Amino acid sequence: MHDRKIPFLIGVFLCAIFLLLGTIGSVVFGPALLRWSDAATWPRVPAEILSGEIVSRNTARGGRTVRPHFTWTYEAGGTRHTGEGFGVARVSTSDRASAEALLDKYPVGSRAEALVNPADPADSILERDPISHLIVLFVPPLFVLLGLIGSFFTLTGWLGWYGEKTRHPFGRFVRAAFGIFLRPAVLMTFVVLVFTLICGGLVWWSVASGNVTGYLLAAIIAYGLWQAARYKPSRGRRRR
């Protein structure tokens, strides 16, 4: 058991980080993601655009990002309501041309169709946000999933399911099916590829939204991956 103690502790530590960050992020961003998903089935109700503008703000890099902001009125459930915003996530981007195109699409006084929450008629949006604006909302659930998968393999590895003389059916299946995949070189290549894609997605989201958060997360993940790639287990101390 001693030979498996250090890998087990490392696995528990890494899985705990993924689960903690993923859980916190899911609690914070989860409601918006669920609302965006539910909005796909919301009925459309005739609405009138009352106002429209471009809201801008400064970014940490010294630039400016923008997002469209509208107010509209509509009738639902026998009551007149007023909505504001645009979509579910109020994401600012550096794409001013896209924001201006939306202002042209919904000029003041024009007729539109708002998506109205049937469970709460006072809750409405003009359009569902494009998936590119919501990438950050999917990161926490991904972290939770990775944490759960890592926890399973960490625990079963601690229990010795994957040992050379294991008799556990799942362990034997894994050893037979992933004999090549579990080789250090192949596994490291896979891990590097997965986290490279994650970092690339975060950078792409930051470029699209003008948000520095993706750059910071990508830098942290890249640094951790670089440190892991440099690590080489010691083969024992040299005798003097």
C-alpha cells in the first residue's frame, strides 16, 4: 500500500481542486445555464422595442468591450410586462459591429417576438445567446465531471484494481482494453492534448468576449501541465 500512497494523495488533491472549483462555478453560473437551456422551449410573444443602446466598459487590458441592451414591453398572462437586457448571459465582447447590427435589427418602436418564461411571465429575453458567449458557463460542469472521473480512478487505483495480478473484473477489463492507452507516453500525450484543447477554448472565449478571465485560467492550467510534464519519478537515491 505504501507504493500507492503518494499517487493516491496526489490524485485526491487534484480531484479535490477540480471538484471544489467546479462546484463553486456550477453554483454561481448553473442557474444562468439552466435558464438558457429552458429558453429553447419558451413561447414567443409579440413585443415592442422601447429603447436600445450599446453598453461599453473598460477591460483589464486597457481596451473596451460592448454589449447590446434593450428594453421592451409585451403582454403575457393577461398582464403588461417590461423586459430589459437581450439574452440570458450579459456577456460583453469586443465585437462592436455585431452589437450595432443588433441595434439595427431591433430599432426603437419596432415589433419583435420576445421569449417568455411560461412559469414566470415577467421573465423574458429577446434572443438566446450564441453558444460562443456561454463557454465559460460550461467550464464548471466539465471540472466536476473530470473531478468525478479522476476520483473514481484514484480510489480504484488505491484499492489495487489495476495491479498486474488483479482479479477484479473491471480492473482486468481496463488492463486488457487500455493496455496501450495506459502507457505513460500515450497517456501523457492524451492529457496534454485534452488540456491544450481546454486552454485553446478558454483563450478563444477571451478573444471573443474581451474577458481576461479565460487568459488567466488558461495560464494556470498551462503552467500546471508544464510542471506535470517536467516531473520524472526518482529512481532512488544514489549511494555516496
